[in-house]
Amino acid sequence: MSIELEVSEYIAVVRLDKPPVNALDRATRRRLIEIFDEVSERADVRVAILTGTGKFFCSGADLKDRPDAQKAGDFLDHNRWTRETGNAIRECSKPVIAAVNGPALGAGFGLMAACDIFLASEDATFAMPEINVGLAGGVSMLRTMFGRSFTRRMFFTGMKVPAAELYRRGVLDEVVPAGQLMSLAMEIAQEIASKAPLAIAYAKQAANMMDLMPQRDGYRFEQNITMALAKTEDAQEARKAFLEKRKPVYKGR
């Protein structure tokens, strides 16, 4: 098995498990898409954590699996699955926490970037090393995180950046010792899982749309979502429980 999925108390933990470096081949990408599509629709999941086993989060694309252009359409197929892996995570209806336990390189960095909340261990490193193997890719993802100059420096040099530097630049939410990483991720996941499921689903949709819209249009969209959400039973239960100082009971409607 190259990916593990565990669900408990409304939290899904997705672990890349392909020793030694958790590289992404075609089968792994397809399985990730299947898992996050499943997570999107499971009623017993309210939040997900993506992490890796061993010393690596993900070393990126498996070069041994890369097409050699001998068959027509191979590169288009390869690129489509690469794009859709990130899209399955980004478009997941539940928030996804990246718990980066080690190096996140190339497409592995992309997996993290597709998540909603970024956590990392102190020994994690990040890079887009495509240029080192004669390729180019990743600038569209990097520019959402960094300024123009640093984006191009990473893109042109393939430099490795330690977690502490990404934290200093405001990319990572928290950096902790390796032994504390999953505990922190679970703590945040539990807090999210305690909220009204419909509210979280609406909030995730709104957050994704805000990335694409001008502020004026985004605010209108968010107001419309809030109005629709206010009419649900769960929203009414949340307000009632808050006023009565008790734990809410959600029904998902």
C-alpha cells in the first residue's frame, strides 16, 4: 500500500507511505485523487490531515515513472493526473491540514500548497528542484506564496529552503519539533471537527472562492453563503447551544 487512510472521530489522516521517499507515480496520484474525493463525501469526516511516513513528506514526481514521449498522448495523460491530484486536495469539501514531516520537493511541495493549513517539523525542507533535472515547473504554485523575486530565485536555482525560513516569510503556520507535529495537527483538526459540518463546508467553499475573486465580488459571495447557511438547522442549533452554554448536536442539515 502506498497511501494509508484512517478515520476516527471525524478526522481523516492520509499518510503517504511509499518508502524510501514517498515519490509520486501514476498509481499513487490516482489513489490520492480517489481518497480525497471519498473524504469530500464521507459524512463521518469533517477535516483531513495529509502527512508522510518515514523521513520524507514527499520527494515529488517519480522520475522513473515519467513518460519518454514514445507513445502519443503520454505526456498529456501524465500532466493531467499531476494537475488533478492537487485539484482533488484543493477542492476537497473538508479543510485539509498539511503536516509536513520532512522534505517536500517539487510535486510534493505542490501537495502541501493544495492544502488549507501548513504545519511542518523543524527538519522539513522545501524546494522546486525541477531545474536540476532539466525541467521547469511550479512557478504558478510558488507565486501564491512568495514575492516575485524569491519565487524566481527558487524557480531558477532549485534551492532548498528550511522550514524556519518559510515560517519567517509567513508561509507556514507553525514549525515544531518532529515529535510534536502530529499532536499539533490533531489538536487543530479536533477544533475544526467540533464546528458545525455545514458551516465548515460553506467556509471551505468561501475560502477557495476568495482566492479567485476581487474583494468586492468575494464579499458579496460570502454574504450570500452566510445567508444560506443561516437558514440551516445546524446554524440554528449552533446559536442556541452557544446561548445555552452547552455542546451543540449537529445533524448535517
